[in-house]
Amino acid sequence: MFELFAYGDAGWGDEILRGLAITVQLAIVTLPVGLFLGFLAAFASLSGLRPLRALGFGYTTIMRGLPEILTLFVVYNGAGLLLNKGLRWWNPDAPPSDFSPFAAGVIALGMVFGAFAGEVLRGAFQSLDKGQVEAGRAIGMTDRQIFRRIQLPQLWRFALPGLGNLWINMLKDTALVSVIALDDLMRMTKVAVGVTKQPFTFYLLACLIYWAMCVLSEVVLAQMERRANRGIRRAV
Amino acid sequence: MTKPETILKAEDIHKSFGRLEVLKGISLEARNHDVISILGSSGSGKSTFLRCLNFLEIPTSGKVTVHGEEILVKNGKPQNVRHIEDIRSRLGMVFQQFNLWTHRTALENVMEGPVQVKREPNAEARDKAEALLKRVGLEDRMHMYPSQLSGGQQQRVAIARALAMEPDAILFDEPTSALDPELVGEVLKVMQSLAAEGRTMIVVTHEMGFAREVSSEVVFLHEGRIAEQGPPDEMFANPKTEVFERFISKVK
Ligand SMILES: Nc1ncnc2c1ncn2[C@@H]1O[C@H](COP(=O)(O)OP(=O)(O)OP(=O)(O)O)[C@@H](O)[C@H]1O
Ligand SMILES: [Mg+2]
């Protein structure tokens, strides 16, 4: 049975590993995109300007209401359509080009992550101690300094647990991109099952790998939370 | 003798929250070495007035001058917004709830202002912060986080943090009101020593002992106006207004 997982032509080890690499890449590239969108959404919904608030709120509500897979289809097909329209406008003879499934995955998963992260960050902002912000003002710090030196470092403390959950969700949601033909862990597993007719073995393997990634994430997150809570007494 | 220099001057400060007029025209002048205690019953506008001085609260109208730099406010709009941060860095503030930055140690709390706002070199700011923490009796607590300190120790760190900016005057808003009774003394002692070294201080307080013995002037606020003002001995010996008389008989 071990030849099944062997490296090279005979086994599926290299295919599965390549799939895993794609999955990890996708998640890691999506994270900053999602965080960036999350910060934008949080700022928008906390802003004093009504239209901005409406925009932030609208984005969050829409993304939260859509099934992730639908978002993915809309991004993949819609963005592909736009890309080709743009290309043809630029150069009428351009051959139709495919929107990369990887990019579509990053954008779609990033948009979903961003919507939820926006809520987490907004909540974290609102739970920051106003008195500490005033203390910053009182010594003459600018709003930027207050944000960078007082709010942001403490934001992590309040946002980390929520963001950690979102990261783990997103890690699992990467499996969705297998339906738009990205060769991630999920898709390679399905291919292997199709060829070898050994669903139990390969799905179990995939389960173990996803599970291992989650456990690893949780260990790292716990470490980060411990760091962020440096100096904070357990229950104040 | 030369007339002591005016450090801070507030002229005709008004402040309304919506339709509630909290300050109805308050003027106050602090000269070098003055220690002014502001008294008044709860809701009389003491905190609001103090916070108007460094624009944590923007007055509805009035004028604040610190060290020759003035900010005029009309219809809730300060005329030269850019001076606000400048004025704030010249006025220290100590809060009832300490408001230390919980993610920084005592030493880092004290260094933050000089390094970030005044752009002092790190080493210099550190030396100064260490000296100040020693000055408030916390040389053995410098590397502790606020959560590891008692209320009295936290408030002394907050005082060192204000001092580190080398302010022209320090504003205190009920600095001992959040403390357990046995910790009040250590903070008052530090404040008393600041007064003795000639610091200009404006102190909102319920500590009658401090007002009587340490301050050079007492201001009694009532319903958003100064009801009575003068040297503490005179004021406490023969109150001129009925409201102040009632106030001191209540706190005694
Ligand atoms: N941000 C605010 N919005 C609305 N009303 C406010 C605000 N801040 C203060 N007030 C009101 O202004 C009045 C004066 O409040 P202030 O805090 O200045 O009183 P104080 O004299 O400091 O009282 P205390 O001794 O209880 O601290 C109170 O009626 C209070 O409810
Ligand atoms: Mg008050």
C-alpha cells in the first residue's frame, strides 16, 4: 500500500504534496489580502462619513449572505469576463485569456475573509480603552501616532482570537477552489481517488493533512495570543 | 519683586453638551508656581473645565492661552487647530483612572512622550524616565506592566509620564479618587513634593486637606460658574457664599 504514496510516476506522493503546496500558498497569499480588506471595512464602518459607513456595512452584509462557493463562481466567471472585455478593448485581436483560478481563489476567499475580519476588527477597536487614547492625546500625540503606538498593538489582543478562527475557516475553504480546476490538495486527492479507486485511503489522508494544518495553526495562534497578552492580568 | 509669569490663561470658557450648558463662562489664570485646587460638587463641571484646557473637550467658546500660544474657540470651532497638539504637549495631565498604556512597562510609558512627541533620542529619554520613576519612588518597578502595579503605583507612573514631557503646568483630575484609602497618601505625597518644587498645578480634587494645605488658590465651581475663589485660609475660614459654606460643611 505504501507504493500508493510513493514519489514519482508510480505513486501519488508527489501529486498530493504539490496539491498541499498550492493549498498553503493560496491560504498564505489570501491572508494579507483579506486582512487589508478587513481593515478597510472596519475603518469604513467606523468612519464619520455616512456614505463610507454604508459602503462598509453593505460589503459586510452582502459577503456574509453569500455562500462562499457562489462568491468564488462570481469572481472566477465575472472577473474572467471583465478581463477579456478589457483585453479586447485594449487589443481587438487578443486571444481570449483565462482568468487564473489561483487569482480568483485569492480574490474570492480574500473578500469573504475581509468581510468577517472587518467585523472582528471593528469590535476590537470598540473594546479598546478610550482612556488610553486620551492619555495619548493629552501628551500631544497625533492621531496617527495614537493609532500606531496605542491602538494597533492592543488591537491584536482583542482581534487575534477572532482572526485565528477566520484563518482556520479560510484554510478549509481553500478546498472550494478545487471546483474551478485549481490543483490544490482537495483536487489532487479527488484525482487520485478517481484513478486508484481507493477513496477511503486518499480521503483519510486528506483529512489528516487538513487536520494537521489546523492543529499547527492553533499552536502558532496560541503562541501569538500569549505574546499579545503580555503584561495583561488574567481577569481584570 | 517681579510679577510671576502667566503660564496658563482661560478666558470665558463655555461648554454645552447638546442643550445642556455645563460651563457658563469660566475664566482662570495660573501663574508660575501656582497650585490651584478646583472644588465643587459632582456634576458642577470640574472635569469638563479641566479637559477644556487641553482640548480633550473642545469648548463651545472661549480662549485658552498657554505659554503665549493662544487658541480662540467660536461656535465650537477652534481657530488654530494646529496649536492644539502643541498646547497639549506643554500641559501634563493625570487622570482619575490613571490611563496607563497597558501594553507598555512603567518605563516605556514614561519614555513614550519624549521619544514620540519630542523626538528625543532613546538613551536620553530612558535616563530621564529612570530618574523620574526614582523620583516617584518606583525605581524597583520600572520594568513592570501596569497590571502588575497597585493603583497608587500606577498613578505615580502616570505622574512621572506627565513630568517627562517637562510641562509648563500639570492638570490633575481627581488623581486619588479611584484609589483604595490606604494608597491615597503616597500619591498625595508626590503631588505635595511637586508643589514644593514650584510646579504649576491645577488640581480637581475632593481632598480638602490637599486643597487647604498645599494649594495657593482655591476655586469653587457651582453649576458651571465660579462661585467663589481665593486663598484657601480665607475661603475656608469665612465662606462668602452659602453654597460653598454648605459644601465644606458636607465634606467635613
Ligand atoms: N461627554 C458628555 N456628554 C454629555 N454630557 C456630559 C459629557 N461630559 C460631561 N457631561 C455632563 O456635564 C456635567 C458636568 O460633568 P463633569 O464631569 O464636568 O462634572 P464634575 O464636576 O467633574 O463631576 P464629578 O465630581 O462627578 O467628577 C454633568 O452633568 C455631566 O453629565
Ligand atoms: Mg469629574
